[in-house]
Amino acid sequence: MNIIDLHCDALLKLTTLEAASFAEDVRMHVNHKRLQLGQIKAQVFAIFIDPEIPQNQQFLEVIRQMEAFHTHVLQTEGMVHITDWAQLELLAPHEIGAILSLEGCGAIGEDLTKLTAVLDAGVKLVGLTWNEENAVAHGAEQEASLGLKPFGKEVIQILNDRDIIIDVSHLNEQSFWDVLPLAKHIIASHSNARALCDHPRNLTDAQAKALVKHGGHIHVVYFPLFISEQDATLEQLVDHVEHLAHLVGVEHIGLGSDFDGIGVTVKGLAHAGEAQNLLEALRTRFSAEEVQGIASQNFKRYVKKAATR
């Protein structure tokens, strides 16, 4: 069963591992061979820049990762750059869609021309922050009462004008609530339920319901620390899916692995090639149609609806 995965950090590894190869490098959770094994039909590749990198060097790292996307990912036979969501329906059986996202706007500083350049390069989803504070908003590790900044409203306006999906997964609580009424298209690309695992990267029940009420989507993440406080299992990840499905409806749930951005993994879900194991676990509690929705169809419907808004 085909999967659309809303988040991985393979570009970071391609630019930091020595002699990294996208074809079948076993140091990477996400490589071409593993995408094929896991039946990943479309993969979102995040551009993530470590906030510890000096500000005047961060945008150069953005360029390096976009270059890696083109020279490593897109040069691999069968990988197709998705620049229009309608392309998801046109992929041939042997093809895999590759989508760019920006995980945090820290690298643009307060320069909207840098944001425009990234969007012109084909970025389809933008997270306003990683876990830190930047010129746009406050991230998940910041004081919960600190919210969106004035410059953030300018950024959101550009994203709305370009029909870019705004990703709230790394926002702190106040920033989330500030962004919600302003965003035209909104999603949590890799977050779980805080009711089951009390971590600031997860969504409260109130946030989950408000996000979906606003037309948004929630994609569960495979990182053990966001699943359980100890010894996370596939079954516990399914618990998160079930909890969120009861809250907002299973039709609003998808997948966002965070592979290559996580240092530990769940047994049976160690890399993209094992993604079908999660679908098998989901089948114990959801119908085949519902599992197909979680795997890919829900997101396809979401972007089709978003394109007509």
C-alpha cells in the first residue's frame, strides 16, 4: 500500500555525512532503495538548518541542501520533483514523488527575498520555526506564552499568497494559536498527541481539534520520545493515531516519519523500508479503507481541497 510521508531530514545527512549516497546508503533512514521497499510513493524532504550555525552562514546551508536535493535525490532514476500537488496523481508505478519543505525560517533572518527564493525553488511546505525563537515566531522549546512576531505576519501573507502549506509542528503553543486564524493552508507534518505523551512537540487535544476545524491535517511522527516516555512500540504509535482519529476523524490523519532527524527508532520501524510494518499495525484497529487513507489518500484529498480554496 502506497505511503506519502510528510517529513524526513535526509538532506541534512546528504550534506553532513562523508561520501553520502542517496541510492542505498545504510547510514540513512531514507534512501532510494528503502523508499522502494517501504512503498513510499511521495516523500517530503525538509531543509533543516541547525540554529547553532552562525546567522550569516545559515542561508548558504539552505542552498547546499537544495543543491543536494537536485544532485542526489532528483538525479536518481524514478525520483520526480513535485512542484504542483496535481503531480501526485500522475506518478508512474516506478516513480516516487520528491517534495521540498523548509523546517523553520531562521535561515532567512528578516529578509523576505530569501523566503521568496526558497519558494521559487519549489518548497511546498514551510514551518515557521524549529524549536528555537527566530524573527518570525517562537518554537516548541520556548516559553509557551510567547507568540508570533510582527515579521511573522508578513511571512504568512507571502505563504498564503503563494498557496504554501504552513507547518505548525515546531511552534510553541501561543505561536500556534496566533498562526491558526491567519494561515490559508495549515498542517502538522510530524506531531503526536500530548494527551498520550506529554511533550511540547505534541499537540494538545484542543490544538488538534482547532487545527482540523480550520481545515488542517495531522501527521503522526515515529520518534520514540514523542510516542511514549519509555520503550515506545508500534502499538503505542497506533494508540496516537487512534486517539487523534477519535478526536478529529480518521480522515484527517496522515504520516510524517521524521526519519534521519531522529537518533533512535521504534522496533520494527527503523527506516523507510519498514514503513509497511506500521500499516500492518494500523490494520488491527482500522479498516483497510481507513488505513489507505492514513497512508496516502487523506493527504491527497487535503491538497486537492486546498488547491480549490
